[in-house]
Amino acid sequence: MSPRDLGGAGPRQPATRPSARIFAALALVTGASQFHRAALGVVGPELAADLGAGAGLLGAANGAFFAALLLMQIPVGLALDRIGPRLTVAALALPCTIGAIGQGLADSAEAFLAARFLLGIGCGASFMASVVLSARWYAGPGLTTSLARVFATSQLGILLAGAPFALAAEWLGWRGAYAASGLLTLGLAALWWVWVRDDPPDRPAPPGPAETLAQALRGQFSVWRTPGLLPVLAMHLVGYAAMATVIAVWAGPYLAEVHGMAPETRGTVLFIMGLALVAGLLVVGPIERRIGSRPRTVAGFAALSVLMLTALALWPSAPLPVAVALLSALCLCSCYPVVVVTQGRALFPDHQVGRGVTTVNLAQTLGSAALPAMTGWVVGFVNPAWAWNAAFGTLAACLALGLAGYLSGRRGTRRPD
């Protein structure tokens, strides 16, 4: 156990840098997952009309995808520990490809929902495999920077799900565009298999206890008893979800209703918000090393995010430049969930890291599904004149509660391998 594992700076250890191919594989696979999450809204009206479904299909399709992600986390954690990230992601490429192509072949709303669910299953290991591989290829101080760079690069998947996917749908139709995305996914899986290795050649994975499947399942329960896990879960439940709910659900309608912005201009603001998130991810690693403490880094950025949401809740009619600045600052400061992930990883020995980080990720997946529904319910309940106060205020309160749980919980130490 080192001071670094306790949240302090600790002595810096030399890092084994993965090859450019390893980094590219991580970025491409996580970027593909981001793309599949986002490549719905831009063709949503057309596919809903073609399938004879109402606007509710889009919400149901998004829910099916996240439900599959949620259900996959525990089996993915077991697979990452038992067979490794390389084989796990490669195996899930098949349902991912079938789901992506199935969207284009769907002849009913039910078939489209089934394809989205299958697609969610296929994407279930993408992000956590990146966490496990980065943890194996980097020594402690480099892990946050490694993950942040991978996740920053993966935001390109969201950008490709916008105008480029719309252009592909114009050329090929939405069905052809989804089919092409499935073939591209299969090609990325082939690159993953060729480029990725589970362990650095000069630092093989330390041997863990030989586990039967039953022992591995029991190990999953021991993960939940890990000291220090609850504070990490409290923060991860709302940290990313609060920002994602704003950028994916409320920012566009807010800019349209309060500031009268046209779709093209709203798109520009959302693009700026996305760039702010990328900028935050690129600087959070050096900032964490400069501060010398993961908990202080997380608490500082989370507190700033609460401040931005509170300002929007108290002053929703702020002048447009101020509103854009607050929205962009929120995205900039919402880079800290990657630090929460690295702190969560440090709680688990190497032979349990897959089950550990997927357990942590359960909180984020659940929060990403729950917060949009919660804020929608609150906005529908209050007087319309207070809608934006309620939306931003609810997110600020949830994030503040998560931060309080994070700060008041008992800190854990890394368990012995």
C-alpha cells in the first residue's frame, strides 16, 4: 500500500507507456460506444415515422440501450478478470455488430428496441476494458491522464453521431447508415484484436489466486464489502450524470425557450460544451498530480459544478453570454468522474479489478438513466414558470448530495493482492 492509494501524492513510479496502437484501439472502441449511444436523435423523427411509432420510441430506445449496459456490468466484470479485456471486447463485438445492423433492418418499433438492447449488450465492456487496460499499462500516477486522454478522444464518437451521421443518412437512408455503422464496428473489432494485448511485455500481470467460477462469483459479493467503496459510488452516481443530463436533455430546450435560439445556433453551443468537456479531460490528470490528492481534486471540481448548476437554477434568465459561459464551465468542471474511476480502481487488487471497476460503473450507468427521468418528473410537476429553476436546481441538489456522501464516507485503502 502506498500514500498514492490513500489519495495522497506518494512517490511517482515510472510508467510503461502503451504503444500508439494500444491507445488508438482504446480510443476507437470507446468512441464507437459513444457513437452508438448518440446516433439516435439525428435520425429519430425519420425512423419513428417509418416504423409507425410515436416520439416515445426515442426515449424507449435510449432506455433499452442503458438497461442492457446496466445488466452487463456484473458479467463483464467477471469476464474481464477471468478471460481478459482483449477477448471480452472481441466476443461482444458480435452482438454489437448484429445490433447496429439490426437497427437498419428493423421493420417495427419492437424490432428496433430489440436491436438497441442487443447493441447495448455489445457495448457493455468498452469503457471498463479501457479502465482495466490503462491500469495494467500505466503505473499509478499516469492512470488518470491515460484514462482522461482515452475518454477525451472518444468524444469524437459523439461528434460523428451528429452532422457526419446525418450526411450518411442523407446518402444511404437511415437504414443504410445504421447498417454501415455495424460493418464499421466489425472492422474496429478486428483492429482491436490485432492491436491489443492485455499486459505490457515487460510487466506481466501478477498471478492472482486461481478461482473457480463459483469463487469468482463469491468474489463479486466481496467487492461490495470493500472499504471505501460507498463514497466512490455516491459520487459516481451523479458526477457524470448531472452534466450528461444537461448536455443531452435540457441544454437545447433551455436555449430555445429562454433565449430563442435556432437549431443551428443551439448546435454550435452544444458543440462548444462538448469541446469544454474535452478540454477538462485533457487537463484533469496534470491538475490531479499538481494537487497531489484524488479526493481533493474530485471535491474541488464537483463543488464548482454544483456552483454552476446553482447559478443556472437561481438565474435561468441570465444574459445569453452568461448562460453559455455557465453551461460551458459546467462541462469543463465535469471532468472529475475519471478521477473517481481511478480512485475506485485503487481499492481493488489486480485479480478483482474487472469486477471492481464495473461495480463502480454500475453507479454511473444507473445515474445516467435515473437523473433525466427524475428531472423530467420534477419539471412536469412544478409551475411552468419555474421549470428551469426546478431542472437545474434538482441536478444541483443531487450533485451536492453525492458530494456530501463522498466527503463524509469512510476512506478505504487498496486491498492486498
